Amino acid sequence: MSRKIKKVLSHDTCETFCFDEEKVNRVQNVIEDVNGLELLFKALSDSTRIKIAYALTIEEELCVCDVANIIGSSTATASHHLRLLKNIGLAKHQKKGKLVFYSLDDEHVKQLIQVAYLHHKEVSKDE
């Protein structure tokens, strides 16, 4: 069985200070565009919410009761997490009779979850 060995660098910083002014200026001009993006990742950093988001990539929509059963929680807990995902713009909901169904807000959110999942599987496989 082959085993990958990660090379540990003893020096992971530059030994001399210099920078590419053109690159730095180009990035500095747009770096503020990511302000607020951390809220998306903060919302998804919770294991329950990422499970809910992943479940919504498998099933296009789920009612609160479905989500509660999937994650093994009360409907109140599931509703709390779903509401947070909705408030941050990752999910949307629709009331149908006495049931409330949630889905991911759009294809971008679905792709984000799927890409993160694929990356996680690749990294886990390499360990």
C-alpha cells in the first residue's frame, strides 16, 4: 500500500521582504468586495446547518419535519437552523397548507455545498 508523506517546510515565510506592487494594487482595489462573505461561511461552519444544506442538495425541498428527522432533532431546533440559513440568504421557504418547505436559495448555493463536499472527500481520501 502506498503512503503519501507530507513534506514539512521549516520555513514557510519569505526570507526577504518584497512585493509585486502591480499585483498588490490590483487585489487591493477589489478586496473589499468580499466584506460580508464571512457570514455565509460562519453559517455553514455549524455541523447541523451544513448537514441541512447538504440534505437540500440531495432533495430539492424538505419540510421542517423532514429536516428534524434527518438531523435527529426537534422541529423547533430544525426550524431555528433553517431560519438562520434563510436569513443569511442560503435558503428560502414556501408554506404549503400547514407545512413549510425549505430549499436552497439558488444553484450557486447548491454548487458551493457540492464543491465543498467533493473537496472534503478528496482531502479525506488522501489522509
